[in-house]
Amino acid sequence: MTGYETLDEPPNYDFYANTEAWGRQKRSRPSLFQLHASPEDPSPPPLYEETSGEGNASGGSAGKDLEDEDAEGAPPEPTRFGWVQGVMIRCMLNIWGVILYLRLPWITGQAGIGLTWVIILLSSCITGITGLSTSAIATNGKVKGGGTYFLISRSLGPELGGSIGLIFAFANAVAVAMHTVGFAETVQVLMQENQASMVDPLNDIRIIGVITVTCLLALSLAGMEWESKAQVLFFIVIMVSFVNYFVGTIIPATTEKQAKGFFSYRADIFAENFVPGWRGPDGSFFGMFSIFFPSATGILAGANISGDLKDPAVAIPRGTLMAIFWTTISYLAISATIGSCMVRDASGSMNDSISLGSSEHCEGLACTYGWDFSDCANNHTCPHGLINYYQTMSLVSGFAPLITAGIFGATLSSALACLVSAPKVFQCLCKDKLYPLIGFFGKGYGKNDEPIRGYVLTYLIAICFILIAELNTIAPIISNFFLCSYALINFSCFHASITNSPGWRPSFKYYSKWLSLLGAVVSVVIMFLLTWWAALIAIGIVIFLLGYTLYKRPSVNWGSSVQAGSYNLALSHCVGLNMVDDHIKNYRPQCLVLSGPPSSRPALVDFVGTFTKNLSLMMCVNVTGDPSMMKAVNSSSHVSWLNQRKIKSFYRGVVASNLRSGVQMVLQGAGLGRIKPNVLLMGFKRDWRKDTPGAMDNYIGILHDAFDLQYGVCVLRMREGLDPSRPNQFHVNPGFDLGPERVSSTMPSAASATTTTGCSSPLDEPQPHTVFQDRQGKRTIDVYWLSDDGGLTLLLPYLLKRKKRWASCKVRVFVGGDLHKKEEQREEVLGLIKKFRLGFHEVEVLPDINGRPQPEHVRKFEDLLAPYRLDTNQKEGQAEERSQEQPWMVSEEEISRNKAKSLRQIRLNEILQDYSRDAAVIIVTMPVGRRGQCPSALYMAWLETLSRDLRPPVLMVRGNQENVLTFYCQ
């Protein structure tokens, strides 16, 4: 108790954990509403959304035992390993292999002690850098099961992580077969030396391999405890073989061993073997490096069982780096010692002994020790010696069978480690459901969640490759798969560091992003140095799986560095745009669409999405006046609906006191830097006469606000309305209390409003079909360029023509003109369009555009205005006062002042009826009403008259009177 009565809680682990400890209730911090709200008013604010855990926020019951505990008691604690048994020993066993016993002495004879050390240290540098990168990633948050796949996928995202996880699991499964066949071959050689055989050498290897891998499977299925004990046993066997080897180098050489080239430690032998002695087709530095490097792999064996470690963040860095250090020391020590004891060539014949100094023709270092190996050395036929005999370590050791036991321990421990690693990695991949048909193998059993199905699958894959018994072609591919993993782990560390994400906070500090990048590059280079065709296969498989994941786009979010990098890239480009002035050549119509919920205006959204997709900004806006609808307005389901419809658009919900003020906020605040809207698109208010005059005035006010803020304005009208699925319902937003029939084309429909406030979402409804989703065929796009607004009226049809659905349409441009100069004016406009390079070839001049309209159409226009005319019998003062209170009312003076413009809209509608009855879409210049001189009812009547009774969709366009087209190249 602090002495203060407060709901505030001190920091606690439970507040940040995603899981609960068994036997007690998880504590949760108080929400901001609980701390901030008035006790007298318990209702939550409109923007409030509960994010804390359920249960009491004060944590009063935290720490108490759950009332309904499981009668069986706490679940059994799974087996967990520390850094020595779980990581270091496992990694050392996987690094030590057949190459250590059978190839390292031969590599020392070929490359010499000096270059062999260079090869060992270079390999260790690569694995060491990868170890540092692995340590950094493993300490950047709580690591679960899945090993290498988990580290890469949670760092770089599911695309690269999934592809590497799949091939890494497969590579480990095949590696089981490789190590098992290595063991089987050794056993078969021993049998052959003792003149024993079951069938023939090849089938003997198959039989021994199948029996061995079956025993290893049984050991794995027995549980991690038994598997870990077996690994410790193998480790002890290898340690004994090492001690046996080093003791053997000290024991004075017998005559039989001298005949085979062993003379104990000699300084002149060390000097002779320090320099290279290349022989054969593989006699080169990179040839030796390609043979040795696979023996340095295996550093991820501990990380692959990350789910079975007590503390992966401590165990993986410490165990992996210690394993790399001690195995490097062992390689260096064995290379130096055996190079100081053995000559390169020896006959093995006791008859080649000579008296010291008795032979003048003797060549080679062995002459000084009383042996003449000159004949076989000159002919390269010596069966023994450092460069000829693979079993050199057995020869040098104090007791040869212990070296054989060491080979058995190294091969079986590596096979067992791979047999455990592959299912663990594959299980995590299956649980993430990135690929189809593999979820069956994700089920775990027992307290350790053992992937028994994965074990069986790995066993079957291993059996298949053991039966082939020829792995010389598969082995390079496996090495390249491991190198792919190393490259991506290093790149993950580099990428996470370079993005400067606040979430990248590894507790392991001894890494460098540039070293990680170097490690990634070198790993890729080594892939091609080892086997170039295998490197191409590995990279091709990664790219294929990457492409599949990118196409499917799995719905997972792991906070990867790719997301952080995308944010940094977008941010830097946005800031960079501010340093460059706008240019007409780079103008793009960046559209702010007053769509309401996008699912309620599919036609408007589809039309705008057609010419903005992959080209420019599109932002859908939903304005509501009901604070209780805030959660529905900002629901992620609207963005999901857009994504499902493949519309590339942003979405923004706004709560405001009325529609116009909400749109004003968006018009002024939307966008980021130069990526901000410059064109306002909205639907036509079809039922403005049935709506309250105030709503109609607000609608026209939005147009005036857009013009004041230098926006271009487009209004789309369709004969069947913007929502074909509900043609008989008005677009009602209950958030605005504007009267009994609150109608606006920028507000959601009644049905959609019910959807957003109810428990269903737009995703639950079937996707409606609109005319703009169809191919338009060989119809026409009729453009009425009646007033020059800067070129927006021409630019929009050009952008439509670039899309496949509209590509077959022909664009016809209509302009007003004089009957006597018709051809001259046509050529003038056609020449201007040609300079704009728009590709429009059909221009028609309309000389009768200024003619008088038909009387019946004039009467229809007057009928539209009749309800909004001021009473001419009122006194002048009363009429003026009423016009101020009701700005939508039209006086006789205003009608007279705008008569010519009114008649023009009537006449234009007649022309549209005549010329564009069968067009795919009509794009016409929208009239502009002067603020203060053109009442909203009059302006609305103009728009209604211009676009009514037309079958094709009509888009009324007015640019901001600034050029958006140019025919200059600079």
C-alpha cells in the first residue's frame, strides 16, 4: 500500500504478457476511460474502445487462485534444456562430422597447415558472423519453437521466412539420410575388411542405413529427454576419441607406423607441411574450401529446438558462440598436430627402411628418418601418407577403434540432430498455415508438443534418399540450402538494424549490421563457389516459394523489419517530395471520394478506382454526425472490403456536427506533404427536392468549399443511382438530424447504416456488381469540353482509355463553336489535343450549343425552382431578411441575372440527349455558380437539368483552372 487511494497500478509483467500463468488470473492495467471518466457519468466517450483485458482493471483479484481450477492439478512441466546441453553440445556435435575424421588430414596435406588454418578461420568467420546475427535476433523478444524459420519469418516476414522454413526443414530431412549413409558406409567398410557381407556393398549400405534411421526415429519418439541423453553419450564418445588422438601423437612412433609416414612431432615435418602441396583436380584453395566448409555448418542445431530451451534468449547466443569457438579450436589443433607428425607420402612397406645417410638417391623428408619413399612419391602411387590415406587419424591415434567410435558418434549425433530439427521447424511452419495441405503435420503430442507426424514424414523422406544410396548430387544442394538460411539470417539482422525500428532492441549488443551484411553477401558467393548449379536451384526454389506467398498474401502480422522498411521508405520519399516543386508533367488526379461506407457506393468507388489504380492517390471518406457510430465508421472492415474488391484506396472516417463541417475538415487536413488530394469526387444528390433545404444547401456549400480550397470537383450521376443493389432506397445517414428525410449522396444508405451499427460487417454481404466492372467494348466516351478548366476534363478520359476495360472505347470530344467557322475551330481544337499527345482523333464542333431550348424543357426547369422562389409580394425588407435566413431561396433578380446560364444548361441537356444516348460514359464541363450570387437551389437546378434523363453515367467535371496538361518537355 502506498497510502494513496488510486486505480493506477505499478509496472507489472502481466500487463505486457500475451499468455497467462497456470493457477492464477492474469492482471490487467486500468483503461484510460476508467482513469479519466467522471464517476457520475459511467457512459464511455465516442472514441473509446476497450483494449484492456477483461476482468477487473484494478488487479484486486490478481494473484488469487482461479476458483474453478482443473481438478487434475497443474499441467506437467515440459522438459527444458539449458545452454550447455540444449545448444552448445548439440551444435558441436552437428558441426563435428565425418569431414573432421576423414578429410581434415587430407586437406592439411593438400593446402598445407598455413592455408588450412586460413580455410578454417574463414569458415569460422562466416559461421561466427551468422552466430552473432542469430544471437541478436534471438534476443529481440521472446523466442518460441520453430528455430531458424521462426527467427527469419518474425524478422523478415512470412514471404522469405516461409520459403526458407520449407527448404530448411527439407534439407534437414535429407541431411538425416546423408549422415546415416556416412555411418552405414563406415560399417560396410569394416565388414568388408573382416570379409563379412549381407548381400552386396550397395545393398548392405541400404540395409544398415534403414535399420539405423529406424533406431534413431525410435529414440526421437521416446522424447527429448532420451534424445538429449543420447547426444550427451555421443559427445562423450567424441571427446574420448579426441583424447585418444592427441595421446597418440605423443606416443613414440613404432616401425610399422613410420613405414606409413608417422614420425611423431618433428619441426622439419611441420615446416615441410606448412606450405601447400596441391595434387589432383581438386588441388586448389577454393577446391579445398568447398570440401571443408560443410563441416563448419550446423550452428543452427541449437536454435532449431528453441521451443525446448529454458531461456532461448540466453541459451542461443551463449551456446552457439561457444560451440563455434571450441569447434574452431579443435579443427585448428588437429590440423596443426597431424601436419607436424605425418609426411605427405609413405609406402607402408617395411622394406623401404634405410640406414641414415646410406642412400645418396633418396628424396624427401623421410630420408632423414631412415625411410626411402622416393619411388612411390615420384610416381604418386603411395598408398599411405597425409595426402593419400583418409584414415590417418586412426593411424596416429593411440587406439584406432576409438577413432572409429568417434566417426560413429559424429555421424549418428548429426543424423539425430537433423531428425529432431526438421520436424520442429516444419511444425511451426505448419501452424502458421502459410502453405496449403501441410496443416496436418502441425499437431503436437505430449507435454513437449512433440511433432510425431513430422517425425514420421522426416523418417520417410530420409528412407527414400537412403535407398538411393547415391547422395553426391544431392549433398551440394543441401549445403546451399543451409547457406541460404545463413544468408537470410544475416540479412535479417542487417535489415532490422538499418530500418531503425524502435522495436529492434536486442539485448545481445555484440553485433554489427555491416558485418551481418558482409556475412549475407559472402554466404551467397560461397553458394556459387561450392556448386553454381546447385546455388541456382536453391535460389530458384526460394524465389518460387516467395512468389507464391506474395501472391497469396497470408493474413499474418508479425511486425517484421520489411514493414518497418516500407514505412521508412514511404516516409523518406514523402519528405523528399517536399524538396521538389510540382510540375505539370507529373500532375496526377489525387481523388478525395465522399463515398460514405465504400460498400454503399460501389459504383462511385469502382469508377474512381479505375483511373487511380497504380497511378495516384484515392481516399474514401465517410462522415457521420452520430458519435455512437465512431467505432463502425473507423472499422477496419471498410478497408478489408476495398482490398477484397481490389480497390487501391485509403479510407478515413470522420465524426462531425454536420456533413459540411466534416468535409471541410477532410478537405483541409487530408494527405501527407505533396501526397494530398487535389480533386473532390462525390455522388449526385438525386433527391434534393425531397430532402430538407438545409441539407441541399450543405451539399452545394461543399462544392463552394472545394473551389475555395483550389480543388477540382467531379460529380458522378447514374440513372439507377450509385447503389444498383438498392435502387429504391434513399441514401440516409441517421447521424445528421436534418429533418424527416435526410438525404445526401455522400451519406451511407439506410441499409448500410444498419450494417455498420449492427453486428454484421460489409464483408458479410456479397460483393455487388457495377457497370464499371465490365468491359465497355467498342462504345464511346463522350467528352464535352465546353469551358477550359486547365485540362482535367480531357485528362480523365485519357486515363480511362489506358485501362483494359475502356481500351476499346473511342473518345469523342465536343466543343462549342460558330457555324461559319466550324471546320476552322475543329482543326484548332484537334491541333491542341494533338500537341497534348492524348491520342484523341475525333472532334466535333457544336454550333447550336447557344441556341434557345425547347419551351417544355424551360417549363420543367421553372417547375424545379418553383418551391424555392421568394414571394414577390413580400416587402423588400422582409424578402431580404428571409433570404439571409434561408440562403437557398431564389429571388427574381437572381433568376434574371443568371437566365443565360440557366438556358445554357437546358440546351446542353438537349444536346446530350441527341449526341450521347449510347455512350459508355459522358464527361461534361460542370457549371460554376458564384458564391453569394447564385443560391444553392439555383445551382442544384443547373446540375439536375444538365444531367437528367440520360441513360449513360454522367461525370460533371470542373478543374481548378490551373494547367494539368502541357505540350512542353520541360
